[in-house]
Amino acid sequence: MTTTTLPPHVGIIGLGLMGGSLARDLVSRHVRVTAFDPVEGLDGVTDSPSSLGIRLVPAVRDVMDAPVIVLAVPVNASIALLDELHTIVTPAHTLLDVGSTKRAVVAHAASLGIGARFVGCHPFAGDHRSGWRASRTGLFAGATVFVCPAPESAADTVDLVESLWLSVGAVVRTDDPAAHDRRMALASHLPHLLSVALALTLCDAGVPHAELGPGGRDVARLAGGSPEMWVDIVAQNRAAIAAALDRFDERLHALRLAVRHPADCDLPALLAMGRDWHGA
């Protein structure tokens, strides 16, 4: 049974929304945090990492004195970091990432011979905002964190990773990396791309964001996410996302026909199906 004992020292690479929020939670629980972030000027902001007691180091490898290392960067950057760090990973290390796709990064860790010490993770607690300024204490409280070990992941490594998330209030859900990515293509990646499509349509029509009502703002909110992060997500989950978009195209086509040919299509039934799903 997984306990909720926190490690005494955690290294975090990347102090954006996820890494910064985790760092805040850990420091508030008296965990020593060493962090590297390539973004300049973090010490110049109010409520800076240093002011909270987070030790900032000048190089990625400087975080490796911590036994637990969190890769809190976009997926492709995590893969590149594994290439850089795998030769200095020891049996005493535990590595995890927080990216939105899991299959590629978990497989890459295994290919480098560090699969036993690596666990892919995805905190389902995102926000359209990014960076240290978007981070906050309590982001993971009550949020689901998908933990996606490889077959070779050591049991003690998985237990430690699960304990880390439980200790900051998350709900842990274990999943297979490939199954996770297929699920996220529908539950997360598709909604984001549909929000972007809405934003582009409104932009083309000359409708500014300020003119949207509350419902429109809700639907368009996701379009404000980081383009760099989402380029990585699409690249790593291309086939599953394309399949999700194909499914959406079928429903959009049915709605288009119902709008154009109301006598031939049952628009009330389609709207009722949507309402019933929402209320389920």
C-alpha cells in the first residue's frame, strides 16, 4: 500500500504552471527544493522562487543531487533532458515527468536503460495560463494525476512517485501509457483544438474576445494556452488526435445538416443528446 511520506529533497526542472505549483506545495510542506529554470528574471518578480526558499541552480545537472527529479517541461524537452541526464542517473534516483502525453517519453526512458527509475505522470490540473506567475499552491488538491509506469519501472520507484502526488492532495490513477494518450486525445487534446478553431473562426469574422458572453468565453478559454506546449502535444499524439478530430467531424457534419435542412434532420434530438451527456 502506497504511503504519503514525502522525500526530503526534490529537484525540479522547469518552474512553470506545473513545476512551480509543485515547488510551492513541497516548500510549504518543508521539503527542500532545488530547481533549474531556463527563463531569466524569476528573481525579479514578486513572490519569486528564491523568496519562497527554492534553491535556484545555474545548470540542469545541478538538480541531480536530489534523489527525486521532476521534469516539468514540455514533452519534447523532457525527452531531450533524458538524453542529457541518463548517464548520471543512479539506482538511488527517481525520475518523473508531468507532460500531457506519456507513450513516447516512457518508451524513451526505457530505451536509454533508465526505465526502472522513471515513471511518466500527467497531472490533470492544467490551465490556459503558463509560467511561474500562473503557478499556485494547491493546484493539485483533489486533481487526478495519471501515473503511467513502464513494465520495467521498479515497484519502489512507482510507490515513491505515487506517494509524492498523494502528499500534495492529488488523486492517483494508474494507467498504461498508450491507453492514457488515446484517452487524452478525446478528453483533453480535442477540446483544446476545438477552442482554437473557434478562436480562429471568430478572428476571421472580426469578432473580438471582448464581445463574447460568458458561455463563449468558457468555450474560447483554452485557446489561450501555450502554442509551444501544444505543438509538442500534437506531435507526440498525432494519430490519436487525428482520430478524435475525425469523430468530431462526423458530429459537426450532422449538426450542419440539421441547421441547413431542419425538415430532414432532428436537431432537437442532437441537442438533447448533448444535454443528457452533460448532465450524466
